[in-house]
Amino acid sequence: MTQIVRFATVGARGYARTLLAYMRMLVDKGRGQLVAATIRNKASRPNIVARFEADGVQVFDSYEAMLAACQGKVDVVVLPTAIHHHAPMSIAALEGGYHVLVEKPAAARLTDVDRMIAAREASGKQCAVGFQLIYSPVIQALKRTIGEGKLGRVKRIRTIALWPRGPVYYERNNWAGKLFCDGQPVYDSPFNNALAHHIMNMLYLAFPGRGRAAYAAQVEAELFRTYDIESFDTGCLRVRTDSDVEVVFAASHACDTLIDPVMQLEAERAAVYCQLDERATITYTDGTTETIEQEDPREQMFHNVIEAVTGTASEPLCTLEIARAHVACIEAMHQVAPIVTIPPSFVSQTTEGQRVIVGVAEAVQQVFADGQLFSEIGAPFV
């Protein structure tokens, strides 16, 4: 008999809306039940509240009240919340006896992740982190193939992404583009938010063993801001991991060219080209190829969470320990790399307000191709 897992969630807008759609999909498939939701200031969200109530979901205007009222009625609390709320809200749920699915990154600083791990261990519950691509068939197949030694030693992994974001993106909440919010670190940026998955993927694949990710042993980075924000919107990162793999990432929101994330992995006996929303192709040195098709990673994530909380799996595929490697990398990056404001002479602006760094698309692509930093390739805006 299929065990139905009962969910509660926080919020219903932004990314929370996306995760709600997957929870409702589980309900439709008979694998889940959506029991409760927290909507602060319910009076300002009448349509959202009405939809929940029509679905039989109890709506609370306080997270603390929801946790207190749902003891024994909810199995998993889903937290698609602000970065600086991840640790306190996860810890409160774990201490209340709930399993947790918390959005990525796990937290903004290592000390918070360690407190989350301690709370999980004391509770005996599971805490999964929403790096959804870690749960995907592509990343899991590559992890297994690397662990089996079929590719030989991994030498380097590089990822590129150009995702244009206009001014509205930085106006969507009170922590967008900020390093700190309410006195707590957030480190919001392409590397710690929209494109954080792709740094996590590389660290995960850079360690050959199961259930672990590599840590950054050496970190170099160049970070730039074009918008009027505290953090950065464009950057490149080069890491040497503790497993002796070179990891390179280059990305920008201040661009007018769209390049969805692409990852290349070079190993002793094969090369991998991975379009992360479609497929990965492994080309071996003998000329043979292998293709791994992608499936919906968020659906896979929720199925894995169900398996972990029902005991079918021993733990989630993306644990706090795995996600901790990404937090360590971001913390180290901010310690070594200042954020530089791009001079106005190197910035253009579209009629919609989208800011574009002159030459950024070419520079990001060259960093990806060569494994060098912006300054090393002579990018014009440096």
C-alpha cells in the first residue's frame, strides 16, 4: 500500500508557487496530501487563501502557529523562503518533529548549516536541500559513472550561464541583490541563488564517492555589479577542490544574450557535454558515446523526499552535508574577492531597463572555454 506523505508549506508566490504545483501533482497521483500553509498577512492574499481553503488546506498567518497546530498531522515542512530564514525555520521544524525540504542554498554561512545538522541529528528526522538538479537522472547517472571509475580521474569541470535579469528582479523582495538583510548574511547573487545549482553540481561531481561533495581548497574569483545592489550580478569563479579537480564557473545577469547553463567535464578517459535542462553526452576516448536523458528534476526531488521520509531511501540525495560544500565555497569566495562596480562607460541599457555590460557575453564564453578569469583574458570591463 502506498504511504501518503503529508506536506505543509510557507508562502505561495515566487518560487513557492512552483513547488506548490509539484505538491499538488503528488496529491493528484495519490502520493501526497497538502495539509497546511503559512500565508503572512492573509487579508492581502484573498485569492491565494481561497484556493488553499477550496483544496481543504488549513491556512495560518504565523509559521510558529502552523508548527504548533500540525503536530501529528504533517510529515514534511517545505521551506521556499528567504535565504536568511532557512536555518531558523528549518531548525524550528526539526525541533518540532517534522521532516524538512528547505530551498537552496542550505543557509548563508557554515555555522548555520552546522546548527541545522545538529538539529536534524537530535530530531531523528530528515532534512533535504532543494538543489533539484542533484536529484536529476543526469547528475545522478554521472555521479555513479564517476564513482565506478568509468571516466577515469576527473580533471576539470566548467559551467557557463547567461541569464538576463532586469531591474524588476531586484525589486521582487527585501533581500534581492543584498549581502545582508535584517542583520543576517544573505549573499544573494547569481552564484548563491538563481544559478547556485550549477556550482553545487560541479562540487558534487568533483568528489568520486557517494553521498559527498568536494570542498574548495583554493578559491579565485572576480565579481562585478552593474545594478544598484550590494552584491554582484556578474562573476567568474575558479576553484581547486580538495579532490584536486579544477572547477570554473562564469555567469551574468547583466547581459542581453541568453545561454542556458551548459557544463563540460573532462576526465582521463572521457569528456562530458551536459545541457542541464536536456541531456548529457559522454564521449569516451575510444570514440564511443553514451547519452543520458533528463527528466523533470523537481518531480524527482519530491519523489526522493518521499522515499527518504518513508524509509525507502536511507536519506535524501541532497543532504545538508552535501549542500554545506556550496556554502563553504560561497563564504570563501566573498572572503577573497571584492565586488567591483562596472564603470558607466561599459554599461548600456535597453528600453526595458535591462543593463548590459559591454562585451560580457564574449568574456563569459571565453572564461568557459579557457578556464581563465576575466582579467586573464583581458575582458574590456575589468
